[in-house]
Amino acid sequence: MALLGSELMLAQMQHTAACNALHTADRRLCRWIVQVRDRIDGDVIRLTHDFLAQMLAVRRPTVSLIAYGLQQAGLIRYQRGKIAILDRAGLERGACDCVGALREKTRRIITDLA
């Protein structure tokens, strides 16, 4: 089981590094929100702009602008460190292909170890 956790963590780190180099910040923020939602039970996520800026390798004002755009598009509602997902399908459409690639990698790792 420890091997599973290590392999999944390595896959996520590799995808994040590649994603940060290849995709725009708005697509990466959509990916991040979808990936976090995949791991929690609910449509409200507690993430600050500062934390998201670090994860996306951008400045905090960039996160603010992107979050505002996502909110205007009706995909999220954002207020003081809390993101409410309003349109998950829309976020997935806005996200880069890394969301699906990491889901598939996770499925393969779990299947191989089962």
C-alpha cells in the first residue's frame, strides 16, 4: 500500500510540473479545483489565493483575476478562502487535459496493484 501512495504522489508531482510548464494559469486553476473536488466530499473547498498562487506558480493577483473570471462565468463562487463549485462540468471543460491523464494514471496504478 505504501508503494501505491508513493507511485501516485510521484505521478501527481510529474503531472503538476509538466502542467505548470505547458498550460495557462486559468486552465491550471480549473484543474486544481476539479482535482481537489475529486478528493473531498462536497462542493465547497477551502483554499486561499496565497495557497493557490503557490500551487500554480503564479502571483496572488493572477489567482484573483482568474477566480473572478471563473465566478463571472458562473463556474464558482469565491469568498475569503472558500470556493463553492457551481458548475463542475464547466470547470472540467476549462481545465487542461492533465485532469483526465492523472485520473487514468491513478486507475492504472490501482488496477496493477490489485
